[in-house]
Amino acid sequence: MNIPEHIITCLAEEGVEVSLELSKVAHKANRFGCEDRNVLNPTGPTNAERLVAELNDLLAVADMLAENGVIPHTWRDPAAQIAKREKVLKFMRYAEGTGALVC
């Protein structure tokens, strides 16, 4: 295994964590609040801090892919991010219209 392959494997692992851990933390933040802490670890990080940590882990690995020439250094695409924001907002308006989202 070479360095790019190792980093791609790390990306796959982070993808699983985003799918599982970030999803779990997001649900806990939604249920108990962003400033809540794990009842079994009351001095540990808040749900918001746990979300930030998981997102930073994913972005760090993505940056490492760019640093090692696996993806372009210009991988962050503001236009794609704007398009995603618009899509999320579109479906938020739809959810509001159905009564599933209260603003």
C-alpha cells in the first residue's frame, strides 16, 4: 500500500464515521440539544463539539488527499456548495409547506 492508497483508506473510514457517528451525534443534538453532553460522560464534549470534531476529521483527510495529489488542490467547489445549499433550502420550504417543518 502506498501513501495515496493509505489516505484513501482513511477517507473510507471517515466516510463510515460520518455515516454512523456523525449521524448518531446529529440525532442526539436534535433530541437533547447541541449543548448537551453524554449522560455517561458529563464532563466530555457537547454534541456541537462532537459534530465539529467529526466534520474536521473528514475535511482533514480530504485535504491530505489534495496534498498527496489524489484530488486537485482546488477540490472545494463554491458553486457546488451553493447548489447544495439551494437544494437543501428548496426541500426545507417543501417540508414547511407540508407541515413537517415548523419555522
